[in-house]
Amino acid sequence: MAYQSFEDLVVWKKSSRLAVNLYNELKNCRDFGLKDQMTRAAVSIPSNIAEGSDRDSIPEFIRFLNIAKGSAAELRTQIYIAQQVGVISNDFARFIHKELKQISAMLHCLVKSLKSSI
């Protein structure tokens, strides 16, 4: 694979920016339970990409990428709920959904690429 560190991976950069954007959007949110769930899921995406990339095997990296993809799906669900209950705006929800779908697609492609290299 042509990267030196997880910081070089576009999907890690994109998911890290998403987590920061979500934190900024929710900084005044008083629904602490939903806010906690959403921020945990958002942070989990780049964290699992980073952890998996530093493992010593491709199968381990794939496992962590799949966990990150699951966290992206979890966050998409939470975004739907937050939008419905008025915690986030429709515009922000659309933006985050678009970003999460792109991140999931990127993770899928990375997993597929890694599997073909085994």
C-alpha cells in the first residue's frame, strides 16, 4: 500500500474533519445522551482507521476498517434521529449524510483493495 502513515489516508482526513464539524455543530446541544452517542460514533471512525492501519497485518486492518464503516452507519442513524427531533438543522444533516456516504464508500473500496492484495 502506498502510504507512510494513517495521516496520509484521505478517508482518515475526511472522517477526522467530519468529527470536528460534528463537535462544533453540537457544542451547545443540551441533549447530552444523543450528543454523547453521536460524538463517540464520529470519533470512532478515524480512530479505528488509525488503529487498524498500525496493526501488523492486513486482515487486522480490514477488521478495523469494517468497524469504522459500522460506526459511520451508526452515526447516519443518529443524524436521522437528531434531525427529526430538531437537534441539528436539515442543511447540516444533509451535509453530514453526504460526507458519511462518501466515507463509507471509501472504506468499502479500501477494504476491497486490501483483500485483493492478500
